[in-house]
Amino acid sequence: MSLSIETFRSSEVSKRFGFYYDEAMTHPIAVERNGAARVVMLPAGEYERLARLDHIALAPEELSDDAFNAIANAQPVPESYDANKLLD
């Protein structure tokens, strides 16, 4: 799925910042400089929501040897055995 964001030149945004600020409260606004979108303006609540989703899932072969070995050799804490009894 392709996401289309309205893009405006930074010079235009700086001249009419209040207008674009209000626009960004309803939909993301990309700010372009030297022909490329450099930043996106969006409501702080939406940024916070996206930041909470920000994580990287790795395939096992992408892990470092140390990280893979740490996971492979991890031992469960004793409390986890008690929790398993709740599932029986």
C-alpha cells in the first residue's frame, strides 16, 4: 500500500507556518527542501502512537552470535513453572 502525503516547500511552510501547523493537525504534511521531503509534521499524539509501535523484529539468522546464544541458553525463572499449572 502506498501512502500519499501532501508535500510543501520549506520556504512556503516557513512563510505560512500557522496555516500548515493547523493542516498537520488533520493530516500529515511533508516538508520538502532541495527537492526531497526531509520532515513530516503530524500531531504529537500520532507521533507518540507510532513511537510505541516502533520495534524491529529480527529473524534468528540476523542476531549476533552472542544474542542468539543468550536466547538459546536462557533458563526460565521458577515462577514460570507455577504459571504453567494455571494452563492445565
